[in-house]
Amino acid sequence: MTASVQELLNTFDRLTDSARLDLALEILKRTAHLDFPPLSDESLVLNAEELFLELDEQETLYE
């Protein structure tokens, strides 16, 4: 991840919930029509694993 991307993410994290939702919606609108290469099965599995691990961690915090 580049420094500029990390800076954007840090700024995003400091926004209010409402501003984050506005920004996320605008980013989704702008990226919906980009021509992304297809994801490999390996990439999908790795992303799913990261997501489930994060959900497990959040679940543990709320218990």
C-alpha cells in the first residue's frame, strides 16, 4: 500500500459516520464501471479468509 493510500485511509477513519457513508457511496459510484481483471480462486479464498477472521474477532469483542 502506498503512503498516499494509507493517508487517505487514515483521513477516512477520522470522518464522521455520515461523511464516511457519503464518501464510500461516491467511491463505489466511481469504481463500478472500472474494468477489473477477474479474481483467481486463490485470491477469493484469501479475501474470504481475511473477512471471516475479522468477523470472528469482532464477534469476540461483542461477547
